[in-house]
Amino acid sequence: MIRTNKNFALGALWAIFAIVIWAGSLVLLRFGTITHLNAYDLTALRFGLAGVLLLPIVVRQGFARDRLGLKGLFVMIGGFGAPYIILISYALRSAPASAAGAVNPGIMAVSSVLLGAVAFKDKVGVRHVAGILSILIGLLIPVLLSSAGFTGGQAILVLTGLMWASYALIVRKSGVAALHATAIVAVGSAAVYMPVYILFLPKQIAEAPGRDILVQMGFQGVLVSIFALYAFNRSSELLGPVTGSTLPALIPLVTLLMGFIVLDEQAGSIEAIVAIAIGIGVALILSARKHVSSSQIQ
């Protein structure tokens, strides 16, 4: 019991660390797309630096193809690497940061619980179902109450949430350690994406102020691509895959606040209701952890 409680406390701290960084990342991505940088620039800044910093880990440990296989490696790099960030950046050109903070991690949390039930026979109890329904209601509220309906940006965010959940499932199935998984995504993305970006993709980075480039590079390339991804993987190891993959659904609450402070995005009653509904859903799923066996949270 002592070990279990310690694991939960440490896992929660790692998850909070990741949540704060990811919420800030969405705000900065939104800022970049509405100012000087395009989606391709932001992706290059994110993985170019992270790939170089984490290359020694991949050189020592490889890409874990014996455990991942080519398909698993492709899903990991695509699901949470360069394609994921390009899609998020495109979505943020039309969707506010608060929308990304709600739809993306909300879909990820729900998908992770359902995929875990199918792939690993995880027990899904009444509280899990109630939590999933609360999160889905929160995600549907803007669609039902907004005159714009379901936008293209929101559709992209749903897709990225599914991609994130697929990444988490592959990491769990393969048993790749947190830092190794982080390095595989960063180095693999850099190796595939950077040559394509340099040779073929449109760029706006030359027009951007040096300060903006350095801020995005430091935040996206170091804090998000290395520390936040490691923290997420570590929290899943300590909390168990269901709980660890559910906590990021709390990102709407943090993104809402950061979006108001940094971007002056006004949060109305709809945004507040969404954040509350998703927060309740997360709380319900987390409260069900006592029904999970200790072997699942070691």
C-alpha cells in the first residue's frame, strides 16, 4: 500500500508537469500560427533540436524494432511526432487554443480507456463509463451550442486525439521505457521530417523575429518534446495506463487560463462548462483506480 501510494503521488506530479507544459505548448503554437510562423516551421523547431539532444539515446539503444516492429515504430513516430504537430498547428489556425486543449486530450483519454479494454482486457466499470460520458458531453457542447457547428479544425483535433491514444497504446504494448520512447519519437521525426522541410516545404521562419524562434525552439523543442513527453510516459508507468492516459484530459482547465493570459482569448460560459464537464469526467475515471489491481499500477 505504501509503495502504491508513493507511485500514485509521483505519477500525479509527473502528469501535472506534462499537463502544464502541454497547455503552454498549445498556446504558443496558436501564437505562432497567428503571427510569424507556419505549421512546418513550428514542427521543425520542435523536433530539430529535440532530435539532436536525444540522438545519443537512440545511438545506444536503437529504435527498439525488436519490440515495436516496423508498424509499431511507424505508429509511434506518426502518432505523436511530426505529423501530429503539423495537424495540431493547422487546426490552431482556425480553432482557439482552448478548443485544442479540450478536444485533443479529451478524445485521447476516452480512446485510451476504450483501446485498453479491447487490446488488454482492462476492466471498465461504471465510473469509467460515467467519466467517458461526461468527457464526451463536454466535447459535444461547443458543437451543439455554437452556430458554426463542427468545424474542420475540430475534426483535425479529434484525429490528433486518436493518434495520441494510438501512440500510448503502442508504448504500453511494447514496454519501451519512458526516456527511450521519447527519444525514438524525437529522433525518428527529425530524421524523416527535417530533410523534407529543408528541401520542399514552404517556410516563414526567415521573416520571424529571433526572439519568437528562440522561445518556440526552447519550449517546443526542449520542454515539450523531451520533458513533457518523458513526464507523460513516466506518469503512465507509475499510475497505470488507464489513469496515466486520462489525466491529460485536464489540459482544458489550464489551457483556458493560459489562453486568456497570453492570447487574450476570452473564455465564455460555454468554454467554462466544457472545462468543468471534462474535469468531472477525469475525476470519475481517476476515482475508479481503487478497483484496479496493484499489479496494474506498479
